[in-house]
Amino acid sequence: MKNTGRKLNDLEDLQINFLGAVKTIQASLKQLKKSSTPASVVLFSTVAVKTGMPFHASVAGAKAAVEGLTRSLAAEFAPRIRVNAIAPSLTDTPLAGNLLSSNDKRKASADRHPLKRIGTSQEVARLALYLLSDDSAWLTGQILHLDGGMSTLKTFK
């Protein structure tokens, strides 16, 4: 795989994104099972799993494992614990700082999305809050693509 300047390597992507999720769930499972009301777990993926993006092989592979984990655990833990994942596209956070460091970069990134803008951390947080709440009590095993339409829409000029 081509070096994109990222400091993580393939194994670190897998350890952080997949094994980190597994270890966190394992550490929390006893408490989740004890919950007096049905519990909810929210994991995080990326639009790159579904769309195939250059220079994303390592993180897309690790996040694809997270998506498989989401579906498998949703089946295993039902009906007491719901498990869903959010797969955002580029989001305006410090982690995306290099990709959004100029007006030209920001516009080019926004233009790749059918909604022509970059997502916000507040939007991701609101979706996570919804998935953790009882308002989403009929939702499990889903990967929600919070990506400005990138994973499902192709717009023509």
C-alpha cells in the first residue's frame, strides 16, 4: 500500500478500530447485560468501506471488520442489546485538518458530496445520541451512512 503520510500502519488501524471496539464491548458487556432497560452500542465505520476510495485500504479494511462485528453482535445480543454503526464521510474535525486546511481544499471536498458540504461533528453526535436513545428502539444491526449522499448517490452536472 502506498504511504499517504499517515502515521498509522495497517496493523495499527486494525488494532485501534476493530480490536479496540471488541475490547471496549468486552469490558462493558457485563454492565450492558445488567441494564434494567434494553441497552445500545454504537460503533463507528467510514464511507470508505462502501465506496472504495484511494489510499483508504487499511482503514477501510479495519472498518469493514467493524461493520461485520456490528451485524454479528446485533444478532448475538438481541433482544437485550442493540448494536448499530455510523459510517460518516469526511467530517470537519481536527483529524481532517490537513484535508480541510484551505478554502480550495474545503470546497473540493464538499463538491465530492451530493449535498455539496462537509459533515459536522455535531451531526455525528446527534445521530449517535439517537441510536443510544429509546427513540431508536426498533433499530439494530444497521450501518447508517451519514455521508451527504456520497455512498448512494451519483449526481450529474
